[in-house]
Amino acid sequence: MKNIFPMFVLLLLTLTATSAHAVNIQEVTSNSGIKAWLVEDHKLPLISMHFAFRGGVEQDPVAKQGLANLTMNLLTEGAGPYDAAAFQQQLADHSVALNFEASRDALLGSIKTLTTDKEKAFELLHLALTAPRFDKNEVERVRNQQLAALRNQLGSPGWQVRYALFQRIFGSHPYGERRLGSTETLASLTRADIKAFAASHLARDNLMVSVAGDVTPKELAALLDQIFGDLPKDSKLEPISEVVWPQEPTIILVPREGTQTELLFAMPGPKREDPDWYAAEIANYILGGGGFSSRLMQDVREKKGLTYGISTGLSPMEHGAVIIGQAATDNAKTGQAWDIAEDTMHRFYQDGVTEKELESAKDYLTGALPLEMTSTDKISGVLIDLQLEYSGRDYLDRRNDLIRNVTTDDVERVIHRWFNPEGLTLGMVGRPEGVIPTKTEDPVHN
Amino acid sequence: MLWRGLLAFLLLLTPLTARAAVFYPTSFTLANGLQIIVVPNHLAPAVNQMVWYKVGSADEVPNKTGLAHYLEHLMFRGTEGMGPGEFSKTIAAQGGDDNAFTAYDYTAFHETVAADRLPMIMQMEADRMQNLRIMPETATPELSVVLDERQQRTDNDPDGRFEEKLRHLLMPHYPYGVPVIGWRQEIEKLTASDATDFYKRHYAPNNAVVIISGDVTPDKVMRMAASIYGPLERHDVTERRPLPPPPNPVQHRFVMVDVGVEQAELQWQVVVPSYNTQKGQEAYAYEVLAEALDSGEIGVLYRKLVAEQGVASGIETSYDPDARGPALFTIALTPHPGKKPEQLEKALRDALQDLAQHGLDAKLIEDTKERLQREAIFARDSLMMPGYAFGMAITTGHTVTDVEEWPDRIKAVTPEAVNAALTDLVANPHSITGLLLPDAHASKAAREAAHPVLSHDMGIR
């Protein structure tokens, strides 16, 4: 159709500014002082809640790796008057989705319920947090599930290269530890370990809560005390030291049969509270974070067809931060693909970014966040992330300006501070040709 | 009067009555045959568009496997007015998100943007629905990307190879037995002109359905669609040929040993009726059955095999009835550490026999149905769910009403029907049992033997 094209161009020209998005986040405080962020919305008869306790997998003692994960998975396996089967039956009968997980720096939980079943849902959550049973049979069953997950992980090339790389960059720091543990540490965990971990890590002083959906502030205030009020006031967290980055760059190889090599590369990056965070987000978007628009994707995939995907991302943590990149390529083409990627990174380091790239990155970053908040659970999920990264409740109102104010000079500064390819550590798993490792690691088997 | 003029494009307008329904959509069809379905959702100022074409890998011709998926990739490589890669860049410049996927029976493209950008993404999809340009200089590197994708998903992943092999053994000489991504040797030979030809034969407004979900009103979308998609010309597409008669029943057992595997896995796949091939309403009974057998930890099989007998540490049941041909009912299990997978295989068989013999409890079936019906409310709390639900239904020969009446049809399933489905499943003569086993202690020679070069592996065809 000939008349399609002109109209199309016109539309593109007129639609470049991103629409403002006002999300009304209320702060709710219970009688006992427990706080939550709330986006109230009564369109659907649903309530979603996310909550987090600071202190996650990093809290596992070296000899007890896998403990945080096992503890979290056991919270839905029987509590108060309900054994595991009865507890699960209650969840199912009331269509309650209740999940717990252990992440690097926090223990996370979420619950989603129909308004009609909210009483039961929040009663079950209260029991899971304050009266988990950790019955012997269930501990064994869930331990076995974790063992199966661990074995799956051990067989995965992606995990193998990640583990080797993290061992190198984090050394004996807890960030080098394994979320699921090893077969030995997992087997050694006792019921007493699990009870002690829950008692010292699930408390009110390290708790954050966010809610979206069909609930009023007043109702929520009462719910907060009902759900979390019986938790101990203070957590007992192990202090974690800051990450010290290893000095020399390394190329690590984990040999593995197959046709393809997976690459994972890392450099020290900015922490979330760094004043240059937004400039770094923009730099990362342009280099490798922007999907098909990124320079790495353009150079390695779109122009040469050497990979199905190559990307980079910022990974800020409580006690350190990395910029992580990943790609996969044919064994025989690894050298060619990595040469192009390195060249792209060198040019990025030397020449910086163009005004046009800066503007595109800003357009994307300012437009993307509102588009993530399209369901009640996604909204409460974004709100808990904001709390975990210490953003204020007015953050969504300020964020666009923080991004818009970044200049090419700012981006150049962060590129020189963090994006020097000379300093990167590269991990490979496969039988790569054309990249010579400085260190070869045996795959881990337990 | 713009509005009156646009009505000429509207062939059919079906506002649906409000009863126990799922998404409460408005559906209409333009004069050029393009169906548009609108689902308002005002939770966030965002909109999602999904464009589904009624063509998938099962519609490919012999020796051209992978062509539907290759074309899906090339849909991002430029039109007369838009350069290669510009499509995704334009979406990204709005903070938006876009992607695409191909399956046996359909190919779909989707974008999420701020709600006021809907005209833009409609323009872009309308443009590539008719004006795609496939040039050798972009088509050639894209073929390497597809081969890299195949490598990543299948060739270099024991799980991927295992799944591919099971499918092929279960349905040899049937389109669903061929991987969607295609056989490597055939992908390698695909050309730009193959793709152009496929595009011309299958991509047209009269062979597509568009679902718009988000912060919009049906009226406005209708006008917008009529002015943007309306002018596209209907053109003859290759008649969708009926799938061949169902493949001959076989009962297979397949064992794959791979040094890259650390955790063993057991799969039982059974060829069962889909919404299309069912004689009565048994697909709905199979849906209730799948949920009863595996609904997290209260599933009947989980209780038996994991909690009581301790032979498995995990179980997953899946059944997807949205298919033009038959559907698969799959039970995947992870053996309990220290138990032999063969032991688990026997335990699964015994458990299913036992359940079929005694029948599932009527109350359990009623509870399961209740749970499934409530899923409809949760489905509304999602921007993309309407696109998936309507897209899959309509490209496999079903209607908006089929989706909207789903809760009622689940409600109508009787305990007898569920137990009949269970009996049929257990007695089904068309199935495969697959075991994926680790080989950590094999010698180096044995390891290398377990890793045949891929071209050999695929040579079974």
C-alpha cells in the first residue's frame, strides 16, 4: 500500500516525547510502626503483596551454603496447625499464590489473593512467617528437591562458567558462595540450623513491604500488624565486608564437550547509590543493555551473525557491584566473535557515545519503567525493588529528571571509570577456538 | 464524517454479552478480512499489541523446515520504509518492548508501549504485513543467527536434544515431529527467495488476527484500526492444508545418556485429543485431569510419588489443547536422589494404573474445577494474557466465544468425563517414555561417543 508509508513517518515524528506517568504511592504505617508502600486500585478483586528482609544468601556460613534457600522453601511446607499437605491444600482451596525465595542480599516473599479470600490468605502468610513447623519429613523432601535442582545446575554450562568467574572475582567473599550449596553442605544442614536461620533473619527491623490492588490504607494498616506484628523486633545479621576486586585480568576456561562456547565477562561497576548511577545505566544501555539497539548486538549479531545474543547489564549489590556481559557462539567462531566484541568495547572506551545514542537511551530508560507496571503483582514487585535499593517514595516522580539531566560528559566519565575492557575478567565454557585462556578450571561435580 | 467513512471497512462487529466470561472483549473484522480483538485494561497507561498469523512450522513444505521461523526473524530486517533493525529501535526509543515467536500452528509478533503510542505500533505492523523487503545482504547474516539460535536451544543443550528426539520418535512423518526451528541441514539451505515466497503465500490481513490489550477503549481502537489496517489489500493466501491424518500409534521407549547431564529426568508423553481433534468435549476433561494430577504439591501424583513413596523429587504435568492437530499430555519427573530412574518409571505406571482403576474422587474433581474457573480472574490481571489466549485460539481454528466460555465449559466437565480421560490416557497406545541420564563416570572415549557430531544426530531423518 503506497499510502501507508507517509502517514507512518508523520506519526513517528509526532510521537517522540514519553508520556508522564503518575503512580500514586501511599505510605501506610501500622499501629506498631510497620510501614508499607501501597498503590491502591480497586478495578480487579485482587491483592498483591511483596515483602523483603535484608540479608540473603550472603548470610550463609561457608560450611552451611544452601541454608537460606532451604529455609525459604520450607516456609510453605507446614505452619501452625497445618502440616505440609494441609497447608498446601489451604493455599490451593483459596487460590492463594504464596512464594518465598532467597536472593543474594535479601529474603523475598510474595502473595497474591482474590479479595474474597484475603482473610485466609493473610492468616496463612502470618503462620508461614511466625510459626513454620520444619517437620522432619518435609525437611528431607525439600532438601532432596534442592539437591535435584543443584544437580541440574551443575550440568548447566551457564552455571559452570558463572561459578568459575565468581570464584575468581569474589574469592572467599560470600558473593562467591553457592545459593543451592554443594552436595556436602546441603546434606549437613540440620533442623536446628534452619530454625536458627529463620529466627535470626525474619524480623521487623529488616522488613520492607509493598502492596498493590484492592485494599484500602486503613485495612492494610491493620493487616500489617496481623501478618508481621509477631515477628521478633530485631534481626541478627552477620556483617558482610566490601568486595575487593582482583588485580590482574584473567581468561578462565571450563572445558566442556559440545558445539558452542558460552562467554561471561565482568568488570567492577557502580553501586546503586553512586551519584553516577544514571550515567552508568545509559552507558550500559548503549554498549550492551539495549537489546537489538545495543552496539554489541549490532556488531556481533546484526552485522556478522556470530551469535543469537550478546548483552551486558549492571549488577549492583549491597557490598559490591559488577558489570556483567554474556554471549554464546559457535566453538569455531569464538575468537572471531570475541575479537569483534573487544573491538566494540575498546571503541566505546576511547570514543564515548554520540548525542543521538544518549537521547535514545534516555527515551528508552524513561519510558520503560512505567511499562513494567502492568499488573498488580508487577506493581508491588517494582515497589519492593525500589525499597531494596533505598529509593525514596518520590523516586518515580524524580527518576525521569535524573535520567534526562545526564550529559555526554557524564557518560564519558563513567565509561572511563568502569567500562575499561583492559580490566575485564572473561570466563568461557565449551571448546573455544581463537581465545587463549590464562587459567583452566575443572567443572564442579558436587 | 471520518467515522462514517471508516465504517465501510467494518464487516462484522460482535460485542459479546456479559456472562461468566474471561476478558469481555470486543471483536470486529475489517473488510479486508483482518480480525481485531480489543480488551480494555486500565491498570496502567500501557498497551500491548499482538499480531498472529495463521501459519506455523506445520505449514512448511518438505525440505524447507525452519522457514516459518526464519521468516519471523526477517520480519525485523526492514520494509520499503524502514531500515533493517529499525523496527525494534523505534519501539525501544519509546521505552517499549517487542518480540516474536513461531510455533507449529502460528507465528506471532508483539509490542508493548505507552497507550498513546498505539497508532505508531499499528502503523509499523501494518507496514510489515504488506511491505516487507527481504534482501540477501541482511538475509544471509540472519540465517547464521538462526543457526546460532538452534545451537543454543538444541544442539548444545542435552535437554533440547532430548526433547527434539522424543517428539520426532513419537510423531515421525508428521509435522509436529519436526522441530519448529527446523533441521540444521535444511535451515542451512534456506534462501532469501524462499522466505519472500513464504511471506507472499501466508502474510496478509485476511490470514491474521490482531489483539489490542491495555488502556484503550474499543471505539477508538476500532476507528484507529480501520484507518491504519483497513487500507491493506486482501490477497489470496495459500489455503491452509489440513494436517495429515494422525500419525500411527507407536509405543516407544528412548534412553539418552549424556555426559553434560548431572540430574536424571523421566518424561512420559502421550498423544491425546486437542480442542480440534476432540470428538466431544474431552479436551476440557483432560485440562481438569492435568490440573488434578499436578497442581503443585496437592496434585495426586505429587502426593503419591513424592510425598508418600519418595521415588521422585519433582513432577510437572502439561497439556496444551490449542493445536490444529493432536495435543500432547506430558508428565515429566525428577527421580529422588538415590532412586533409579527405572524404578520411578515403574512407580509412575503403577500409580496411574491404580488411579485409573479406582477413579479420582468426585470432590477432588469439583475442587479442581473451582480452582481452574478462578484462574479466569487472575488472567485479567495481565497485559499480555488476552493476546496469548485469543491468538492461540483463533490461529488454531477457534473463536472468541471459545475463550470466553472457557470457565463455563470447565464447569460443565463431569467427574465421569475426567475419569474417562484418565482411563483413556493410561490405555493410550500412542506414547513415548524417555529417560535422560547422566554419564559422569564414563571414560573419555565413552564421553566422546556420547557426543555424536550433530549432523549425524540429525541424520535420522
